[in-house]
Amino acid sequence: MALSRQHKLIIISLALYWSILFILAHIPIPQLVRKADVSDKALHFLAYMILAFLLFSAINPYKKVSWHKATVWWVLLVIVWYGVIDEVLQSYVAGRSCNIKDFVADLAGTLTGLIMLSVFTFWSVFLVMTGVTIFGLSNIARANLSDLLPGTNMAFHLFAYVLFTLLWIRYLYYWLRIMAPKPKWLIVASILPAGLLLAVKLGSLILGRSFAITDIIVSAVGIIIVVGTIFLIAFFRQRFLQTEDNG
């Protein structure tokens, strides 16, 4: 049976992500990462949550997780064994060690990803997981990343909120049937991305992380670009169709 375009993209994403994850886990920890004082356990949790999501979706892209079927247990077994081997191999890398707490974080991330897939469909989990990842990565370092990596930090916030806003608008279209350029669309399309941005920054304050105003501005720009562009395209397309109908 021929694979759909979505299925092919998931498989390609899994192959790239897993390869990059393996490489990054088996090189000495960069000095910049140490200087940023990154939360290692949070990073493990997020990394394996995404891995579980991609691996299960590559096998069953259109189905929820069913704990009564063997597929989810095979996925869990593969990731658990990979986590064990990954930790053992890291003990041979300079500056790294085999850490049971890292494995526990890996397992927690894996189970979280699979549990979400047992409750929600692929696109809903993709949206939620993107939001969780943005929140986690935004607050993963104790140091101020806007000072250490200003360009990379700005690019992350721009791309992250562009992606999240696109996923939210797709959800509005396919699940809630709310389409541009309906009057309420602008508000509905902006409210969840803006709410995520607010939650991230409140989380930064609660966790004692850095709170850079430039991050808020760049993130807001990403949201505005996506919402504004899609609204204008839909508006002019509607006007064009109305003109053709009248003609």
C-alpha cells in the first residue's frame, strides 16, 4: 500500500530526529551548554516525549494508542532498550556518565507521549506537544539565553510561535470549522498562541528564569505574521471569488 504524504513526512522526521538525537547524546557536552546551566532531566523528558510521538506515529499515523494492542508495547520496549543502550554508551563519552535519573526522565517522557496519543489524535497531540516543548525549552536554561545566544534565541522564539500558530489555525479549520476571514477568526486564531506566550513568561517568573522583553516581542511578531498573512490571503481570495461570481 502506498504511503500518504503525511506518513512519509513523519517517517523522514523520525529518521532525522533520531539521528540528530543520537549524535548530540554521544558527543562531549559543549561548554556553552554548561554555561547556560541547562536542566538535563527536562531535556531528556522532552527529547523522549517527541521520540515516542514520532515513532508511534510512523507506525500508526492515523490511529490512537490502544494499550490492548501489541504495537504500543513494542514501541515502548524499543525506546526503553534504546534509552538503556544510550545511557551505557554515554559512559564512554568524555564528560558524560550513565545516570539512572536520566533514564527515569527518558521513561517519563516516553510514557507522556504515548498517553497523549491514547487520548488525542495525531494533529491534536502535535499541537499540545509543540506547546509543551516551547514551554520547556523556553525555561530549560537557568542562564539568560538572550545574552549567551541572542541570534539563536530570537530565531527559536520566532520559529516556535510561527509553527504553533500554524498548527492552531489548522486545528481551527479542520476540527472547529472556523475559517478566515470570518470576523471572529482573528481573535480565535490569536488567542491560544498569545495564551501560550503568557503561560511561558509566567512560568519563567515562577521558575526564576530570565525574562527578556525581546523574546516576547519576537514571539508576538511570529504570531502576527502568521495570523495576518493567512487572514489577508483569505480576504483577497474571497473578494476575488465574489468578483468572479458577480461578473
